[in-house]
Amino acid sequence: MLSLVLRGFVQRKLRVLLTAIAIALGVALMAGTYVLTDTINHSFAGIFQTANKGNDVVVSPTEALGSQTRSQTSPVTEAMLSQVRSTPGVAEATGAIFTPATFLDTQRKRLTTGGAPAFVASEVPARFESFKPIKGRLPAGPDEVAIDQATAERAGLKLGQRMIVAGSAVAKQYTIAGIVEFGGGESFGGAGAAVLIPTEAQRVVGEPGRYDEIDVAADPGVTADQLRARLRAILPQTVAVRTGAQQASKDTSNLEENLSFLRTFLLIFAYVALVVGAFIIFNTFSITVAQRTREFGLLRTLGASRNQIMRSVVIEGLLLGVGGSVLGLLGGIALAPGLDQLFKAFGADLPDSGTVLETRTIVVSLLVGTIVTVLAGLPPALRATRVPPMAAMGEGVEIEPRVLTGVGVLIRGLLAAAVAFVIAALIGSGAVFAVLFVVLAVYVTRLLVRLVRGGRPARHRIVPGLARVIGVLVAWRGITGRLARENSIRQPGRTLITAAALTVGLALVAFVAVLADGTKATIDRAVSRSFAGDLIVENSQAGNQQGIPALVAPAVRRVPGVASVTPIAFTQGRLRGSSGNATIAAIDPRSFEQVYRIEWKHGSNATLLGLGDTGTVVTKGYASSHHLKVGKTISLLTPSNQQVSLKVLGIISDNVRLLGDITISLPLARTAFGQREDALDFVSYAPGAGTAQVQPAVDRLLARSFPQARSRTAAQFKQDQANQINTLLALIYVLLALSVIVSLFGIVNTLILSIYERTRELGMMRAIGTSRRQVRQMIRYESVITALIGGVFGLVIGVVGAVVVTSLTLSSSEYVQSIPVGTLAILLVVAALAGLLAAQLPARRAARLDMLQALASE
Amino acid sequence: MDLPPGENGSEALVEARTLSRRYGEGEAAVDALSDVTVGFPSSRFAAIMGPSGSGKSTLMHILAGLDRPTSGSVRLDGAELTTMNDRDLTEMRRDRIGFIFQTFNLLPVLNAEENILLPLSIAGRKPDREWFDRLIDTVGIRDRLSHRPAELSGGQQQRVAVARALVSRPAVVFADEPSGNLDSKASGDVLDLLRHAVDDFGQTVVMVTHDAHAASYADRLLVLADGRIVHDGESVTADQALDLMKAVG
């Protein structure tokens, strides 16, 4: 049997290759994701090891709310450093700064591009220093800086030139005294670093007298563990004390935690592509089984058992699965750098040195690819076993679909559910589970529909109907259009599954597009409704959640024509008894109402004045989900590890989603939450002043003193928000494009198989004078119709899905439904073009058909 | 009107000169046709017979522009086929040639009327309604026009195919074993139709067959053996044709 299968493969090289690619693409994205994230993790692990190599013990702030939420005010003080230094067994200790900041050239142009972070590092004694000068030297005074090699090269900066570092203080120009490299020369990722002398670093980041951590070296004879224990005993709980090795692995695991989001995000797209691939495997196998009815009948006549027939088809699936998975794995290794480039293009620069291929990547990729292929090929294999020996005798023996009974549906449903569950458990990912659930739901629905209709699937009405409507588009092209339409509905089931592969991808695209459009509309309305000011000041890379110095607000207030400026900061806190973090907005109670219209459920603008250090206002949604009422006192854990008690003074409607779950006063955020920076400043003009005069004045101030910030009018702000969503949308589109490409292979496959079945017809048509062009046209139109059927289904499912999901989950937040009609129309055009593209190869094959052979073929 | 090969060639509607067709190369080469010269005058019904492998199908394919000869020339209605490119050849088949196949070869997705009109649809031409009406009455399928091939008997399908071959008023109709897949009643109907087309419409018909009875409907009988014409004469009875075939073995 195996040799029969292999011989079949050789005879059908092209189809085998196309089918294998259908599965390989999904596997490639999966393997590529693992390789990329493993490589990034590995690179960072190296960086953290180098950074901690001179440290026996590291004292750093306790992360009360998890590694993602750090207090902006460090508990590590000069006093603490003195205390460490005077501890027996400490050979040397130093305070170190390593804080995000912004680098600019003297023209106020950012030196790091995209989302790559930049850090201010303080110079530390030689044994702790991770940066080594390769040109010049480390900074010697408050006006000197040493920058990393990559940044210098990218920006073309040389020794002696000047650059700006903007942190929490007023931006300042420094002379470049040195170009440094990190540790043993490893890539420092895409990140930039500027080394300043310690006091200057403290001043720039706005923490005079404080450090981000203390690096400690032990006396000879004292082990790191011993010293760690000693320091732990004397230092307060606001800091964590770890050995250098512990710190490195803690940093690494923090990073892996951050990256796991990226991994899951990418894997979802890989699994979508695999599901689409499964459709194609299923369809291809179904068609080939149908075409080989005679062959199976003959084998049965010659005494082959049902089992042997089934095995031959399953083995075919197995070989295809293994082959496709290997192809995909190799593709994935090649794809990983491409994914990295993709993220760079979308503004996330991640370090990667070398390629890390873990055993897990190989095992999971091969296993998932093979299992998906075999499972998808199973139903056609079962169908092949029902070919009667009689089929060897004549043509066109129809394999009767088994009449389903209620019990049959139940058994099949349970079986499918069990398979789905086992796969999900094996892979252990929520994303897989979700995808499987959807597939399962579709499958069970189909079975039920079949049951209700007495075995006649609904597609026998929907597909021809749809094809007829779409066929109108090509009908004007005369007979080729007409024949294309008829051919596309000849086998409605086949057309439907071919189209369904495209449907999956397009439905997701449509879903995301509708969601994004609604989100944009919601933001738009929220800003229009709630923002009563004239100007918003924000970080010019606000998308990366960077803030602006608290100094900006008072400075802007002095600009002529500005009546008031109210800063808003965001932080987080954890409600006692709750495991998740609540988002907290901090406002200036006196000036906030002048620029912002709050929709009160309980309370009024006067309530804000009572916030002080003990009051809070919560949103309606948060109040109801946490059973909060006006008058109740809540206890919050802050990022700087303090407990604060706040009395709920009012409840507001949260349709704007600007204010977060909980709103407190800004002074409280500065003290108890350690929040140094602001997120936004809302500016309103004095009577008679207009944007034309005030905005340029504000911009001049920002360029001079705070070049990392920019001012936006409400319209510009809305546009920025929309642009951010569009960027994310574009990334998702690119990743979903893979699924669409996979489905194109399905269309190619189905067309080739259909053309093979219609060899005689095509031969006759050529004989009676159909030109090659007309033949190509006919195949192309058929492909376009199939693609458009998939497209229409996809759009309908995507749009309906998005509307249903948003109305179910976001009904309380006054989400604005908005259907991006233009985008959806473009999607249909894209689907049609995709169909056209998929038809190229089959159309050419059909046109090149040898007429005489075609007419002779039985 | 006996036309010896090569003579009166200028009057022939379809004319082949010194046709040879060789398949394969070197030792394994097979000569399907060797130096065949033959002409088919207008408004006549010719039958080509011969045993399997005699070259009768090859001759028809070359005459109809479906295949190219290794050497020699074919003129059809004044045009030289052997030097035409694929596009011109396709147009030639579309506009000047009609085909009838053994296996009917109707498109299953089109109904009878659409199948008949297919050559015109391909050419993008409007049908001549009067001619179409006359045609479907002649072939007798007026009440079946809206049926698809799967709903028609073999005889009905072949009659549809005959109408399809005639609908564009081609210069010549080539029929490849038109009765091969039919029972004797249906077979007689179809051959009567071809005879009728020649007599009443002035249609030129060239038919390849191995059925002596079918050949007896023609005006002229050609017999091929081993790629050469071994007999060319007036029509004969079925029995005479059988004897001829036995003679060439």
C-alpha cells in the first residue's frame, strides 16, 4: 500500500506540493514565532547576564503590583546606599540609574526610531560597569555623555558632537565624550543607551538623591548568598535584595512574561492559517477520493479490505502532513528574521542575535502540522471505505451520504469534541482552544442542519444562489462568464469548502476592521463630547505609553494666551481582595472641570474638590463589578508598596474611558503612588486667544525645553488615536494575509482538480473554436466567483460577528457601532483579485491542454 | 462524380496534398499518414473507413485543424491550415468547421438550446433565429430545448450535437464516429440527419466511421489502411463496404 501511495505522489507532484504548502505556511508561522521569541529571550538573557556580571548582590525596588507596573519614584535612596556600604562584607557598593528617556539630535529629531526604547544609565565604578568605551571615554562632567555604538552609527554622531537627552527635567545638550559598547559586544537589542555621570543622571530622570538599584560587590571570603542575607535583614521591605544571578534570571523571566503576549498573538495567526490549511487538505482529499472511486472499487474487487483502503488514504495524509510540516519548519526558521523585520516596520524593535532553535519548536511544529493534516484527511478516508466494489465497473458511482440519525449526530459531535479537547490539552493554549471551539461549533451546526433537512445540506441552495448573483458580474462577458458561473455551482459542496478557506481569513479581517472602526468612532465621539479644552500636550510617541515631565504643565501655563492647564497622570493600584490591577487616573481637582465634561451618576463637579488624599471617584462599570457604593471605603495597594484607604465620593459614567477605573487627586498619586510623570496636559485658551497664535507658542516652548512632547488639537488628537489603531490594524492584516494566501493554494488546487475532471469538455470547446484566451478567461471567472463567495460569506460572518460581540460585551460603555463600508468594499475587490491570482496557473494549464488527448481521454 | 485523388483539386472545398504524419522519432517512429492526397468537394457526404490504426482519425484531425501534419498541406475553403497560427486556426474551427463527436461532448451545465448556440456564443455572434428554428425542427428537439444533457437520451444528445455543428453554417462538418455510441434506431436518425443536411442544406460532411452501415449513407467512400488511401469510390451498400474492409484486413 505504501508503495502505491508513493507512486501516486510522484504522479501528482504539483498537487502534492500545493497541498503540502497549504499546511506548511501555517506551520512556518508557528515555527517562526517560536524561533523569534526564543531568540529574543535568549538575547535578553545574555544582556541581563552581562549587566549583572559584576554584581554579587543587587538591591532594587519591590514590584508590589508585578513587573509591569513599577513605581516611578524609587525607594532606593542615598541613605540606603550609605547603609549598604557600612554593612560588613561589602567591598564596594554603588547606586545606579537605568531609566527610559528620549534622545534627540540638536535639530530635535529623535535618535531612536520606531518603538525602540532609550535609557539613561549612570556611570558606575569599573567592576560594575557594563558599558565599555570603544572610542573616547566615559563622561567626566555634567555636560558630557557617552552613547552606545548602534545609536551613534544610526544617527551618524561622532565624538565632540552634541545631542539632547530629555527625561523628567528640562532637556539639555551634552557633548559626546565617548562611544560605548555593551558588555562583550553583544547587541543591546534595538535599545539606545546614554551614560551620564551619576548626579547628572539623577537630575535628568528627576530623581535627585535616588537610584534605580544598588549594585554590591562582596569582600573576598563572603559569598553572594551570605551578603544577600545580611542586607535583607537590615533593608526595608520596599526593596528586594537578590544575588546577581537571581537578578539576571528575574529580569529574564520578567521579559519572557512580557514577550509571551507577543508569542500568543503570533500563534493565533498561525493556528488560523492551520485551520484554513485543514480546509484545503479536507477538500483536496475529498476531491481526489471522488476521482479515484474507480481505483478504490478495483482494489476492493481485487480483495482489498475497507481497512486497507482507509489506511492508504490516511498514510497519504500522514506523509503529506510530515512533508508539509518539515517544509514549514524550515520555512519558519527562515521566516523568523522576517517577522522581526515586520515588527520593526511597525515600530517594535526587538533584539535578536543568532537563531535559537529549541527542540520544543521542532517537536510542536511537526506534531501540530501532521496531526492537523491527518485529521483533515480522515473524513475523506472514511468516505473512501464506502466505495463499493461495483464502482470498478462503471463511471460516476455516487457514494451515498449516510443518512444521519439523532444518535449519529450526537456520537459524531461528542467524538469531534473529544478530539478537539485532546488537541487543545496537548498544545495547551487558549488560542487553539478558541479556534477549535469555532470549528467544532460550525461542524455541529452543519450536522444538525443536515439532520433537519434529511441529509440535504443547505449549501445546495445557498451556494448556487450566491453564485448566480455574483455571476451577474461576469455574465456580461458572454459565454465564458456564463460557463464559469455554471461550473462554479456544479459541485456546490466543493465550491463552498474552497471558498470557506478564504472565508476564515476574510471573516477575521472584516471582524477586526469593524471593531477598529467602531473603536475609532467611539474615541472620536468621546473626545468630542468630553474634551472641553483647546489643546492636548502629550509625548510625541504617546503610543508607546511614554509620559511627559510634570514640569510641562507649569511651563505651558506661562505661555501667553493659555488660561489653564490641567495635567492627567495614569497609574495602577490593586484593590484589596482583588487579584488584578485597576487603572487609576490622577487629576488636578481644581482645574479639571474646566477642560473636561464628566457625566456623573452620583455626585457633581464639586465632588472633585473633596478628593484630597482620602477620596476617590469610580466608574460605573468598576463600581458594579466590584460592588462599590458611594460612601464605601476601599483599600488600594500602590506601585510603591503602600496601602491607601479611599472613600468613594462619586460614580461617573465611563463612556470616555479616559479616566480609568478609579480617579484620585494628582498630589496623592505623586506621593503614595510614586507617579512622577504626567500622561497628558489639557490646555484651554484665554478668551480671545486662538489656536493660530497659542499652539505655535506652546510648540516653541516644547521644542526648547521638552522636545519629547508635542501639542495636539482635539482633531489632531483624534487622528493620532486613529493612526495608532490603523497601525495595529495593518499589522493584523499582514498576519491574516498568510491565511488568505493559504486559501489561495486551496483555490488553485480545486481548480486544477476540476479542470482535470473536465478535460474532455475543454477539449471539445477548443475543438469547436474556443480560443485559449477564452478558456483562460473562463477559469479565471470561475475562480473569481469562488473567491467572491468566500468573500461575501467572510464579510457577513465578520461583520455580524463583530456587531454581536461588541453589543454583548461593550453594551454598557456606549460603544459606537461603525461599519467601514469602504474597507469592506476593498476587501471584496481584494478577494476577487486573489481569485484572479489563484487562477493564473490553472488557467494556463487549461489553455495549454492538448486537444486530441483531451478528446481521446475517457 | 468520382474524383481521383489530386485531380480537380481546385474545385475541392477541403483539399489535402501529400499529407504525412509521423508520431515519435527514430526507431519507434510510426507513420500514421503517408503521402495522402485527397479532395472533398462542396455539398457532398464522404465517409472514411479503415481498421484501427489505419490513420483515418489522424487524417480527419489534420483536415479539421486539430492536428498538424509532419509534411504536406491542407486547404480548407481557400485557406491554408498548415501554416496558420493557433489563433487563426481556432477562429477557423469556430467559424468554418463543425464537429460531431462519438461521445456527443455536450456541456452538462448548459441546456440543449445553449449547447446548440455554443459556437455562436463563443464567437460572440447573435444567432440567426430563422436558421435556428429550421435547424431544431429538422433535428426534432424543439420540445427538449430547455433540458440539460443529463435529461436527454443518447440519440437526443447526438441530435443536439448535430444542430450545434450546423448552427454556424460551417463550410464543412467533420463527424467522428457519430453513431458509435448509439443504438441502431438512434444511429439511423442521426445519419439521416447528416444525409439531410447534405441534400437539403448543401452542407459538406466528412465522416470517419468503422461502421459499414453508417458508411452506406455517404456519397463517397474512402478506405484507409496503414496511412494510405486504398480505396476511393462512389458510395456502396453496407455489405459491399464490409467486403472492402475485409479486403484491407
